[in-house]
Amino acid sequence: MSGKKLTAIVLAGDRGPEDPLARHAGVSCKALVPVAGQAMVLRVLDALENSSSVGDRIVCGSSARLLDNSPELTRRLAAENIHWVENEPSPSLSALAALNVLPPEQPVLLTTADHALLTSQMVDGFCRRAAETEADIVVGLAHAETVMKAFPENRRTITRLRDARCCGCNLFAFLTPRGRRAAEFWRRVEKQRKHPLKIIRTLGPLAVFRYLGGRLTLAEGLTRLSTLMEAQTDVVWMPEPEAAVDVDKIDDWILAEKILAAGRLEIR
């Protein structure tokens, strides 16, 4: 994928107007929650537009909840290199629907509409280092210690491995046709989410029990995922703690507003 720009997919599906955050903000869906006066999905699109690593952009969401309530997004779809894909009932199906409109050889950056603190610098740094891995699928992670030190008042989901504690950053690079198997694998696990024993069988009991016992290393986890997906998997460690802040709850919204008001991020 040397020198080739990635197509960015922004997943903008949500729980609708009953989402506690959307209801609190008085908007039709979470993607339209304003952060520093601008809807989150538009902030993400701006970061992607200003990135030197990204070409076309695709938004995957609900026309009824998102387009019908955002004249600015509708205008951008008509005027810019942004395309629309209607979302599916689950995140994995939505990702697959968006991936399926692109040629298999097209490298893809996948992120989410609630990544309100995303910047073009984060995008370029992630994409550049992802390409250097020569992997098929690359995941952005942040060290939990870095995130907790920066935002001790905010609770984040932490994956605890023997040699690392990490937070997800909602950044995924599908760099080869094989890399897209990750979305198909995501769908398999998602279908089994109400059946823990099936998930254990899919992931492998040994890996699951080593993780639960705090003995699974990052390298072991990546090797297991690579085997299951038949695609080489790697990670990029994001140096910015803000990369791990997605605005999913009211507390996250307050934090994002606080970060931007303090001028912690250079937004361009």
C-alpha cells in the first residue's frame, strides 16, 4: 500500500434518540452531539479531510436519524468526496457493508463518529506507523497508564495483559484484502455475544483462560488473532491520551469539552 491513500470509513450508527447521551444533548442520534459547538461526526470528517493519509471518506449511518437532522452533513455529501452507506443492525455488519462497496485492494481506515477528539495528526501518525508494520490489519491502542494519568477522573475500558494494560482508540487499518477478514471475524464473535461458551470455543480456551488469569501477553494475543483471522495482526501505540477518548457517555462529553476548552489539542 506504499504511497496509496486510505479510504476512511466512519461508523455513525447508534442507539437512536433513546441513547442517554443523545437525549441529554437534545439531538436525534449520538453522532450529532455537539462538541465545542460542532457535531461529533463533522469533527471526525474534518480531521480526516485534513489528513494527508486519507482520500475518500464514507459515512455509515441512519438516513432517518442522521441525514434528516443534519443539513450540514447533507451539504457535505453533495459537495465533497464523502459517500454514504446506510447502516446495518450491528457495528460489524455496518463495517462489512461499507467495506463491500470498495475494491478488495483498497486500504481502509475505520473509525467512529464519536471520536470527537480525533485530529489529522493522530490520523497521519497512525496510518504512517500502520504501513510500517507490513501487517494486514492494524489496531490503534494507547497505554492505559498514559490515559489514566492524563484523565484520572474519567473511567475507560482497560484490557489487562501480562505485559501491557491498554485502551482502545477506535482506529483500525485494513491494509490488504486479507485484512478484511477481521471484520468477518468481528461478526462471528458479535453473533455469539450472548453465548460465552461459544466465544470461548471461537477464541480458544487456552487463550481465554490465560487472559482471565492475567498471563496472556500482547504478542500471544496478536499471534492468536492472526491465526484465527488468517491475517497478520499488529498494533500501533498512540502517544496522545486523547486518542483513547470516545464520547459515549455524558461524562465523556464533559471531558471532551474540557479538553478542547483548555486548548490541549491542536485541531486542524
